[in-house]
Amino acid sequence: MSSTNVLSMTESDSFLDKKSTSTDSSDEEKRETWDSPRTFVLVLLGYAVGLGNVWRFPYLCYTYGGGAFLIPYFFFVVVAGIPMFFLEIALGQFTKLSAIEVWKIAPCMKGIGYGCALVNGFCGIYYITVLAWSCLYLFHSVMPGDLPWTTCDNWWNTPNCTSGLISAGANLSAAMEVAVNSTATPMTPLAAVTSSIVSNRAAMPAAEFWKHYILRQSSGLDEVGSFENWPMILAFLVSWIFIYFCVFKGVASSGKIVYISATAPYLMLLVLFIRGMTLPGAFKGIAYLFRPDFQKLAMSETWVNAGSQIFYTYGICFTVLFAFGSYNPKNNNCYKQAIALVFSGSATSLFSSFVIFSILGHLSHTQGIKMEDVADQGTCIST
């Protein structure tokens, strides 16, 4: 091969910068860097505490075999989670480019960057909605007086609203008595009696606050609804404004905010864990979480959801890891960081499951119903 061809190949591989004469030091000056490796680790820890860990993972364990679900989950952690997590951080750190521009290393695969950006845009739409829900709950939590989801004298409550946690067994007994006295005859179908029981079952004020005040869902896509839910609109705007002020100065601002945003969720989870484990019936929920149902492993859906959960747990293919890695110095040891952060993300998922299921176990114990009937999927991102 001639020296001219070698020179041509060398110049074509200079995707880091259009000017092949640039040095590593000039590349470093063009791109901001994290204050320290500790800041980078905290950023990724904060990124790990998301809806995928706190919301989706416990739901999948609840649905697909409890402890048995951990088998396909950790299988995909090893074969997909660790390699892809390290790949995205390493590519970002090496090229110092964004998730789209990084694919200059292989131009034929540039569509991956655009696809990831599109997925991230769609996820951002409902993630910001969940953040708006949180802001609305936080606002009502700091207002003086009784919490609105603990009483039944609000405009959104229905006649079935019952303050406090009342045993579902008592509710069913009362409903059965009503059904038998008013509608049941020796020839009444069992379905009719069951329907009457369900319709007379008491509803918790927290559930009605969620459904009738926060969500205010319309009957379907054909009914757009109205702007009456103005508290939610304001919370939505406040969420976007808050995010803007967190990132508008780039690494300079987000690198400082992360010391709060990364540690506060873990502190809140710890408080909720301690509180949850002291509630009656908490260990019933924990036992249900890790009770294996190996028959679920024969379902392809279990393996598909375990594989997809890896992307939610570690934030793979969401463009974020490329960006975070691009702010690292090129001599940063991202391999050790990637390994540690992968297992930290999985540990966060398991810890969040303890928190969620301790509360579900308490609800099952207090209401006198089975664990299978406690959780209502309703409006969620789990699927």
C-alpha cells in the first residue's frame, strides 16, 4: 500500500475534529469536563434512580414470577447491560461528541444516533408528566391543613369514598349483604351478585384523589377533554422551568445540582424503606416479591420484558450516556466506573422493590385482600 493511501486513510479517520492537525489538548479545551470523577459518578447515580428502577422494575417482578424474574434479568445484565453501558460511556469519552455525532466513527450507523434521540424525546414527554404529578403532590403536602388525599369531603370524592384503611373483608361482607337483600334471589346469576359487590366496595380517598383530581382522564382518545385541570398545567410548566435552570449552563450548573439531585432520591428511598418495614404486613409483601414462580420462565414475554428492563435500568440507548461520557477527560478510567455503576443501578432496583412491596404488603394486610389484588395497573409506564 502506498504512502499516499495510508495518509488518505489517516485523514479520513479523523472524525474527532475536522482539522486533522488539532492536538488532544485543544480537543479538551473545546469540550467542558466534569469537576472531578466523583461528579461524574454522582451524575450517573442520579440518572440510575428513575422510573425504570422505582416504578417499572417492581411492577415486572410483581407480574412475572417474583424472584424467578431475577434470573432472566441478571442474564441480560451480563450479556447486554454491562457491555452496552460501557460502550456508550467509552465512545462518548473517546470522541468527545454527542450521541448523534459520535457515529462519525461508523457513518453507516449514524441512524442509531437519530433513533436514540427520537426515543429520548418520546420518553421525555411522559417523564416530565410524572415529574409534574410529583410537583403537584409536593405542593399539597406543604400546604396547611389536612392532606387532600386523606379526607372524603372534597369535590372529587364519590359516595363510595371511605376515610382511612377499612378492612376489605368488612366491605365485601357489607356489599354481599346489600346484594343479597336488594338484588339477589335464588335465580340471580352469580355474575350479577359479584357486580353488585364490586360496585358497593368502598374506595380510599387517596385513590380518588389520584383518579379524579390528578389524572381526570377522559373516556377515550375521541374525547380531548378541557383545560379545567389547570393545577396540572401549572405543575407541568414549573417542571420544565426547573429543568431549564438545572441545565442552562451545561456542566457548570448540572455538576453542582447533582450533589442534591443524586443523593436526595436515595435519602428518600431510605426513609420510605425504614417506614415501610415498620408497618404491619410489610414482610408479607417482601415475601411475595421474591417468591419464585418458575412457570413464568416458560413465557417468552418474561424474557422480553427482562431484556427491555435493562435499557430502563441503565438508561441505555437514550443518548444520555454518550453525553455524560463526553465530558470526561480522555484518561478517565470509565471501565471501573461502568462496572460499579451497573451493579449500583441493579441494587437500586432491588432496594426500590423492597420499598414498594413493603407498602403493598401493608395494604394487603390492612385491607384483608390477597397480594395479587392490591396493585391496580391503571395509568402507568410499566408496559
